Amino acid sequence: MNFLNSLALIDPPLIYVVEDFSQKFIGYVIFHEYDNDSFELGWILNKRYWWKGYANELTKAFIKRSSNIGKNLIIECAPNQENTKRIVALKEDTSEYVRKSVGNALRDISKKFPELIKVELCNWKLESKEINQVYKLVSKLVS
């Protein structure tokens, strides 16, 4: 996680610069304490860098960082963007912590956009224990 601290714009780090492999600026990550038990994560990336795996890798790095600190992670994303779909794609991740983070993020989105999450849940095939775990976490609030 030293690379995260080296890119922080302030101390303690709340906003990080995101660079590609050639150190070209591509956006920002916002990561800060949300409450006593949680951090909040959000990102703003230049559209030219969408669909190249940056958001996925950033999310994994900050999920790991939150887990190492022992706090939950709240992932903020706009439902009209593809970020929500990327979060949903992690619903079968092998890590229970990642799946819980996915569930928490979808529950947060459902507070403002309940219909969006209801439609999403209706499309899930509940064939694995991993998907069922996330589904149960999210559907309690959305039902």
C-alpha cells in the first residue's frame, strides 16, 4: 500500500492521484473515513481510461486496505454509470469481504435508487452460495 500513500495529495490521504503505467494522470480516487466502522471510496477517471481495468484494480486495492485496517468499505457510485455494473460483477468473488462490500455498496445505492437495484436483483441467477450471500444482504433492504 506504499504506492497509495505516495500518490496522496494531502496528509492524512483523502484524495489520491491515479496515473497509468507511464505516469500519465488519469483521475482521482477519494478515500476517507465515513464513520467509526467504515471508509468511503469513490473515483473519477477520464473517460478515455474507462473499460481498461483501472476502476477494478483501484477498488480491489482499497478493499484490501480497508480489510487490513479492519473497517467496512462503502463504495459510492452513480447508477447511470458503468461503475455499478462493475461492482455487481464482483458478487461471485472468492473473498467474503469483497462480497460483503458489494452488498453494502448496492444497499447504499438502493437508498436513492431502489428500483434500479430491484431490477438488478431480479436478473440474478441464485445458483451459487456466493451470489446468494450478496442477494440476501441486499434484498433485506430493497424488499
